[in-house]
Amino acid sequence: MQREYFPDHTPIDGWFYDLHIPALSELGTPYVLTEYGILDDGKIHTEQIQKLIDTVHEAGGGVIVVPRGTYMTGSLFFKQGVHLYVSEGGVLKGSADICDYEIRTTRIEGESCLYFTALINADGVDGFTMCGPGTIDGNGLRSWKAFWLRRTWNPACTNKDEQRPRLVYLSHSKNVLVAQLHLINSHFWTNHIYKCDHVKFLGCDIFSPAAPVKAPSTDAIDIDACTDVLVKNCYMEVNDDAVVLKGGKGPWADSAAENGPNERILVEDCEYGFCHGCLTCGSESVHDRNIFIRRIRVREGKNLLWLKMRPDTPQHYEYITVEAVEGRIENFLNINPWTQFFDLKGRQDMPVSVADHIRIADCRCECGTYFQVKKEETQYLLSDFTLENLHIRAKQNGFTEDAIRNLSVTNVTVEEG
């Protein structure tokens, strides 16, 4: 195999090429829900399922098996050595009642605080696998309706005002595999990984609707201060961003131990349905380096590469490559100030952010706007961008050469109309 490299020429490690998905028989002793009195009966079985997880952990490990049928639960906490397998026709379905989700100190929207836990939680585990052809269904419709209802009388309502659980939250963990599952209808963010390394999402179907009821802020995969992440052969269609890089926010975010960079992130061979951003840096992000997204198809996306530049947060986005994209995009490249919940918290100077060594190549796309980039050098500096081998059909070009320092443009065709 020819050696490949991340954008700063760091070799792509062999770990990224290991696409093995274990069979159920490889995950240890199976513990089938129905054999422990957990039935497809419409009742909430949180306590019984958690007890089974604890039992498996104490016995030295194994795999929780969700058989055919629908099994209801609130927040679950997986432990070292305990895996999850959802069988064909099996559904692990979240409660629609927020009271079935524990409140614990967790990571949410760029800070650590008390908040509701996710449906599936794992912290400090090594070698966790959740896979199978079945479905994990967040059952978020009631909370989506409640969010939009609240917005009718309080337009400034935030995600923390209308509390909702995430579908999957994995923290301080490594060697994690999420494979082949249907991860759908999350109340809030679908997958959130924090301070993790060596995490793979392989062949997953990640979905939340944009109609008839919009599923607010149901990002497909939030990568928060993580290293070595592979997203491959996934389908993502969500009513917010698809792959989002986070890591902290605030005027001193770059010096807080709870925050951190995202490095060596590879997204490839994926298909996107509707989403707000195919690859989004921000709005809670301090340092993203060696990000590579390639060979993707987009049916309907609002932004291909979206760099959200927060004027209240020091940010550095560097060595990002977007390559071999086909499809329909509203904004091909979007770089603008992001001022939602702006707060300098008493800091007198505004930290200046940087985005550099960004490459977009070998793409054929239909766009609303090709170049949606605002020059705002009092807030951020853009430099060393490369645009090459692009064939774009756009309603608006929008290109301004002076928006980016040291901009290289080679073999770029933009047809307007």
C-alpha cells in the first residue's frame, strides 16, 4: 500500500486502515436482555439494564445483546469490558421523559458542568465496542416539539434552557469502535466524544429529521478535544452539522486544562444527506490540526467547509484538507465571524484567531455561493489557502482574492448561473 499523509505530512498510521468489525462471537460472553427479564413491553427498563451492565463488568466482561424487538431505557453507563451489540430488528429506545436521564458533571457546549447524561455513556474505558445491524433510537420527537414551542415565547432559548439528552457520550476513552448501527432521532447531539483517542465510526447510519418537525442541534458526530478519529463509510443526515470539531470556548479557552486540540481526524467515503455543515470547526473549538476529509458525496448541505471564527475565543485551525467532494452545497467555503453568545468575560483585548494551510481540491459541486469568506483581520487572520482542480457551478461566485493572504488558485472553474 502506498503511504499516505495527513495535511502537514505526518504519515497516516496503519490503525486507520484496520476496518475489522467484530462478529458477536468475538465480543465475549453474550448477555441477552430477554434472558434477564428485560422485555419488549413498552416499560422503561433502565434499572434492570444497568444492573446487567454492572454484573457483566464484575464478571470480567462480555457483551450486552439487544435482540429483536424494542427495549426502552433511560441513561445507561457502560463500564470496562462491557460491549453492546444490537441485533437485526433490535431497537434500544430512549425514554421521551427527561426525568429518566441522570444529571452528572459532563461536557457540553465547550465547558464542563452539571447537565443531563446521554442515553449511552462510557467514561474511562479502553476497548469499548458498540455495533450490530440494529438501531439505537433516541425517541426525541417530544423534546423537539417542546424546544420549538419554547422558542415561540422566548426566541433566545438555548439548548441549555430546553434540556435534552444526547444519544451517545464517550469520554476519556480509547480504542473505541462504533460500527454499522442505525443511530437515529437523538434529542440533542447524536454522538459526542470528549478527550478520547483512537475512535472509529464505521458504516453507521446517523439520522435526525429536518421535517416535519426539525430536530434541533442533533449534530451527527461532535469531536471534542480528541486525537486519532476515523469516520468511514457512514451516512449522515441531521438537522445541524454532520462532523463538528469542538474543544472549548471563551477568552482563555486555550489555557484551560479541560479543553484541548483535535488532531489527526480522517473522514472518508461518506455520504451526506441534509446537514448544516459537512465539516465544521467551531463554534466551541480552540485548535484543530491535521483534519482530512475526502471522497464524500453530498445530497444537500448548507456548508462544505465551515470555519466559525469566534471573536471571544482564541482559535487556530490549521492543516485542513478537503478533497474529492461531489454534490450540492449552499456555501462551498464559509468563513465568517460567529458571535452567538459572545462574551469576553472581562478580557480587555480581543484574541486574534488564525486559519492557515487549508487545502480544497478535486471537487465538483453545485453551489448557491462558492466563496462566502469575510475578511475581518481585527478578529482573525486567514493565510496559506490552496484551491485547486475545482469545477463549481454557482449562483454566486463571491470570490475576493484579498480575503486570504498567500492564496493559491490553480485550475478552478466557477460557472455562474
